[in-house]
Amino acid sequence: MTRVNPDDGTSTPAPGPSAGAPRTQPSHGAPVPPGAPRVLISGASVAGPALAYWLCRYGFRVTVVERAPALRAGGQAVDLRGPALDVAARTGVLDLLREHATGVRGMSVLDRDGNETQRTTDATATGGRLDRDDLEVLRDDLSRILVDAGGQDVEYLFDDSIARIEECPGHVRVGFAGGAERTFDIVVGADGVHSHTRSLVFGPEHRYLRRLGGCVGVWTAPNFLGLDRWQIAYETGDDDAWGALVTSVRKNTELRVHVGLNRLEGELPRAREDRKRLLAERYADAGWELPRLLSHMWEAPDFHCDIGAQIHLRSWSRGRVVLLGDAAYCGSPASGQGSSMALVGAYVLAGALRAAPGDPRAAFDAYERELRGWVTANQALAERHMDGAGVDDHFYSVVDGFTVRDH
Ligand SMILES: Cc1cc2nc3c(=O)[nH]c(=O)nc-3n(C[C@H](O)[C@H](O)[C@H](O)COP(=O)(O)OP(=O)(O)OC[C@H]3O[C@@H](n4cnc5c(N)ncnc54)[C@H](O)[C@@H]3O)c2cc1C
């Protein structure tokens, strides 16, 4: 993983969880030919690094630009199911992901006073049924593993982002916020539900974003509850500030705390500290251990809070720019399928570009033709979930309803 100085072409190790780790050889051997198509991907979470891996493998020259100064920490455990497990296996990371799986064994439901009202080892609120092969892994572990899989062939530019995109005949001219200007054959927006690439090329977010209720805050706390690979669903009984999901992760050394609001008056505050204040105020009367969990929120370096929302676009591409993952078809945390859709989408888009490397229009059409039906069905799971449906047979028939093809 390198950071290239666009002014003089020198490179230094990029900051990130693996920065400085010795790497003896690039992951896929052969050097990338100088004439290979150049792809810029915006966003280094799940969709971006997954696409970078496949495009590098197919001989493209890949640059990923990430706004954060390093790979971002945080996020709940995310789930890989059905076709996403197939893609993870083809990417060569499935075993490593299984080593990092949360391994949660079951869950307890607590009432407002902290009394256990239910205990099960059949399913958890975040992971679904435990008798399946599904994989639950922290979002930041998944991201780091995908970045590492890409090896040194992928150029990462941290602490920067796309400021301008100008489509020219046969290429795209990109101006970076850091001042550099470069030319690419294709630009991919994998920069999440609030995608800046989408705003630049497709227009303002409000045209594509569909709100689904309130917001979710996630952060890390020490495992002072002594949970052993266990999840607690604390239910306040309040329709709005409904409670928390607390899960022991990273070999029980940490808790990931997930607190939600079903309703928001107006917009979510922009500043991170104001978002914390909002959650603290709305949960000021909560019982059990929530006050202590909230006290850890103030110092948590990985606090993340966002609205529940989906993205719907008529087309995921325009000219030589294409969207991927949450930027194109966010399902919201309520779908439980965001990372699976990102991983499968990355594989499908890479395969389509490989089949038509000089014809982005044909590649983007093929990508959308293959993926759209499945992601639309997955997005519909979120509304079903919010109407009270659990992870039932219908849920699994949808998430498993995509067959990964060889490219
Ligand atoms: C910190 C974090 C925590 C999350 N927590 C949860 C969670 O608890 N539950 C859940 O269901 N989903 C969560 N998500 C979303 C989840 O990761 C996605 O739904 C899913 O994995 C698809 O990923 P994605 O790569 O398409 O988008 P995302 O995971 O949203 O990644 C987008 C990436 O683009 C980067 N980015 C944003 N703007 C720019 C820009 N202008 N220029 C360059 N880079 C930019 C972001 O920093 C991020 O790294 C979280 C995402 C992040 C980034």
C-alpha cells in the first residue's frame, strides 16, 4: 500500500492499520503494463478495496483515493452471506475473514430494568440465524483485509479526495482536493451513502437518498460487561429511543455498542460532538448499563453515526463514471446486506470491465444488468425489517438469490 506524491512521483507507505508491515512481494506477481487502463476509485472501505483487488488482478492500473487520513476504524459487525461468501473465497480472503469473525454464540434480550427476558443461541439481532455458514466480521477488519489482499499493486492516496471531474474524449480529467491533476480512463465512486462522486456527476444527494427513519450511532467500549462472544439487546420499551445492541468482539477484549433512534426531528447535526450529544440526551433516562456505555462514547476514537437511508438511482453510471456499493444502491443498516452487496457488486463490475476494457458503456450496462435485480430485492428487505419482519425464509431466499459467475 503506497502513497504516491503526485508532484514528484515518489512513494511512501500509506498510513493505515497495516502501514509499515513488511511485505515481501506483491500479491499478484506480474507488473502492471504501462498501457493498462487507469481506474480511479473514490473510497477505501469495502466496495473500493474489493474492486481494486479484482481490477489489479485483471491487469488494470488502480488508484484509490480516501478522504480519511488512514483506513477508517469503526462500524458494527457486518455480515457476509450467500454469494458474498463465494466472492470472498474467490478473493482468497475467506479463511482470514473466518479467523477474524466475531464468533458470537447467541444473544440475550434485556428489559428496561436490565432483566433478561429472552436468551437464545439460535440467532442474533445483527447476525441472523447461527446455523448457517454466514460470516459476521467487524467492518474495519473486513476493510483492512481487502486492502491487504490488493497488495502493493494498488496505489492508495489517503487524506485526499476528488474535487473536480471533467469528462474528455476517451478519458476523465480529475482534480484532487490536494491540488494534483491526473487523467484516468474510468472513475468509480465507492464513497458511501453520501458519495461525493455521485454529487459531482449525478447531482445533489436529495434526488437519490430515501430516508428510513432515524439514525444509528456505533462505537467501541472496553468489555466491562464481561461478555463472552455474546450479544445483548437492551430494549427500553420506548418507540423512539428503542435501546442498544452490545456485542463482545476481538476475542472479548472490546464491546461494539450500537444505539439507535427511530425518529429524528429535522436533520442529523453535522458535527460529530453534536451527534453524541443528541444520543446522550435522548437516552438520558435509560437504565441498565447504558449510562456507562454512553460515557465511553465521548472518548471513543471510532464513533460513527449516520441516518438510516437508502440510495436509488435510475442508472449507476454516466459517461466514464460509475457508482458502486452504498454510493449506488445503499440498502441501509436495516437491510443487513450492505457489505455483501458491496463485495458482490465489486466482483461483477470488475468482471464486466475485464470483458470490455475499452468500452466503459458496455461494461457499465453489463454490470447493472447483472446486479440490479438482486440489489433491488435486498434493498426491499430493509423496509420489511422496519415493518417488523425478522430474518425469515424470505430474507434468506433473497440474500442467497444471486449466482456468482466465472469471469
Ligand atoms: C466508519 C464507518 C462505519 C460504518 N458502520 C456501519 C454500521 O455500523 N452498520 C452498517 O450497516 N453499516 C455501516 N457502515 C456502512 C457499511 O460499511 C456499508 O454499508 C457497506 O460496507 C458498503 O460499503 P461501501 O464501501 O460501499 O461504503 P462505506 O463503507 O460507507 O465506505 C465509503 C468510504 O468512502 C470514504 N469517503 C467518503 N467520502 C469520500 C470522499 N469525498 N473522497 C474519498 N473517500 C470518501 C469513506 O471515508 C469510506 O471509507 C459504516 C461505514 C463506515 C465508513
